[in-house]
Amino acid sequence: MRERQAHLKALRTERPRVDGAIQNMFDFIEQGVVSARDADFTARLAAQRTRRADLEQEILLVERQLSAADQRVTSDAIDRLGEVILTKLRSDDPTLRQDYARRFIANVLVAPDVITISGPMRPLEIAANGSPDQQAPMVPSLDREWCRLQDSNL
């Protein structure tokens, strides 16, 4: 976490430097020191603009990573989620039961003396910190009609 925060600080420090370099390049054009048609100049300006865009993207990525790391799942949230899931799994609607089972369960291993149920953590984190009904869009896994080209389903 500290390494990400330090990296974000370095990125935020570099961004004004890149903006300043771009501004200086435009100042040189205005002062007549360099021509905007100079091939080396345009290549360097393009490189600075690309670096600025890359910095913006990297800053957003690190900020998202840090904000996701700040979200802690509390025991109260787990209790609430457990109650909601239990209610949904006991529903009379088989489609609803299957949807919740598929959302949170990826694998069930049955051994003579133990049953192990596992699944991805991310849907549980999202549900515990938000709404249990909140989820990422799913791609059909068993529907043979999801693609109109029959030969592509092979």
C-alpha cells in the first residue's frame, strides 16, 4: 500500500513537469526559436503528449487500486450478506437460486468426510460493500444460442 502511495506521489509530481515541458515547447514556437514544422520538434512534442496521456492513465489506475484497497469488508457486512444470500437460496424461484449460486460458487468438491465450496472473492467483496444484487455483466456459459453463427459455438 505504501509503495502504491509513493508511486502515485511520483506520478503526480511528474505530471506538472511534462505539462511544463509541453508549454515550453509552445513558448519556443511563439518566440520563433523553433518552427512548428520541424520534424524533430513535432516528434518530441508528440512524445511529451503521449507521456502525459500515459501518466493520466497510470494515475487513474493507481487511484482505483488504492480506493479498492481501502474498502474493508466488515463482519456486519458479511452477516448482512449471508442473510440476503440465504434468503435468495431459499426462494421459490429456481432461476433466482441458480443465479445466486452461480454468482458466488465456482467449484464444489465432495469428499467422503468434507464438502468444500469455493468461488471468486471479487463478487463477494462487491456484494458485501454494496448491494448483493450488484454484479458485473455475465457472459452466457451454457446457452448455445448466444452467438448467431452456429459454427462459432464449437
